[in-house]
Amino acid sequence: MNTILGMKNWFALRNKCFVLGLSLDGTKETHDTNRSNSFDLIDFDFFLKNYPEQGVKMTLSDFSLNNLAENIKFVHSLGFKKINGVNLAEGDFDFSSDKYIEILAPQLKELVDFYVENDNLEINQMLGKQLHLCERQNHERKKWCGIGTGCVFFDTDGKRYPCSYITPMTFSESELSDIVNTDYNDDENFIDDECYNDCYIYPVCPICYGANYSNCKTFKQRDKGRCNIQKLISLFVADLHAKRIVKNPKQYDEYILYSTIEAIKKIRELYLVDFERFLS
């Protein structure tokens, strides 16, 4: 216990030099189910005092998806203003299944209402997409994240890997030898041309390149199994922006406001019919 206290004091004194991120999946029941009964070990005051701008990261499992709205509201109630990572779990989840669309739709609707009412809160990462980027005629051809460049990971033996997903825990030695030889400075190695050319929401569609490599054995071709769930999310993002614009249009600058409105119209035009049966 003294060791833990000593580490916390050390980081608190150096909180301008090091940033500690907190993974918190929501209420005690949700977090303990996802993360091995570790909820009671979390010192929330330590993170709120020393890293108030860092926010938390939340991973959505098969279990927690059913309680997404409750979990996000709970995290905000603790005093965290930012939830800067709300990510679908990687692994054996078939997010192309209508089962997940049916579960997620009412949760997103509840969250839209919550963030419209509490417009002083920063919208969580899943719903906080910058829709105006979809309206750019020539999208920037760049990686979704800083894998291998801005984001690197060091394992317990000191060996460096492109990110925390790409380690010997996930990939075989032969796979890793191919992966680490990728030119991470060349963003073209990570651009799926089909998505780039044909998908309107490409600029705001997230991807975990490590997990994608697990499924497709390449960084360049995206796993299309999550397309529908990302389109569903974009519909609710459009709804959230529309309602916030009506409530307080001055929170958007003039350029972003126009582009966001155009993106809202286009997303509804493209995807609403496909998901209407889940939205009633």
C-alpha cells in the first residue's frame, strides 16, 4: 500500500510532465464485470485533482452496451467533464449483427437527450464527431491515429511496438516481424481507397489498426463489419448537432455551422431509411 501511495505522490508532483489516463467503464457493476472487480481500487479524487482535463476511457463490451447511457451519465456525475474514449470492444464481437443495432439505438437516443439538456458538458468521444469534416470535397489522406509515429508502446522487456494493441500478447512472432516493418510514416499504407472514395462519413469513422490487422491481415483494407453501427452512430450524432444548433447556434462558428447543417442533411438522406425500424 505504501508503494502505491508513493507512486501516486510521485506522479502528483510531476503531473505537468506525465499524464495518467483512467479506464473506467461506468458504474461499479459494469466496470467490475469488464475489468475484474477493480472498481473499488480506483482513487477518483487522485485523477480529478491531478488530471482534471484528461478525462477517462470507456470500452463497450457485450455486457456494457446495454447500459451505455447510464454508464456515461455516471462517469459525468463523478465530476469528469470529458470522456475522451468510448470505443467498441475488439475481439469476438460481430458488430454487423442487428442485435447490436437494436441494443445501441435506444441508448444513443437517451444520450442525445442528455447532452442537449446538459450542453455545458463536452460530448463524449463516440458522439462528439466533427461532422463538418464530411463536407470537405477533398478529405485529407491521413491515418486515423498516430500508430507507429505519435503513438508508441514499450513492453515490460523494454521492446518498442507501434501501439499497445500490437504486442506478443496479440500477435505471433512471425506476424509481428511483418507488422513492425511497415512504414508508419507513409499514411498511404493505412488508407482504404474504397472507404475514402465512397463513404461520406469516412473522415469521422474510427478504426483500431491493430484490431483491423487481426481481422484482415492488413492495415490498408478496413474490416467492413462495423459499417452499419458507425452509420447508426452518425445518425444520432447528426440528431445531437441539430438539436444543439436549434438550442444555441452561437456555439458554432459560421463556417462550421453551415458545413455541419449540410452534413446533418446528407447523413439523414443517406442512412435514415435503412435504420428507421430501429428508431421508433
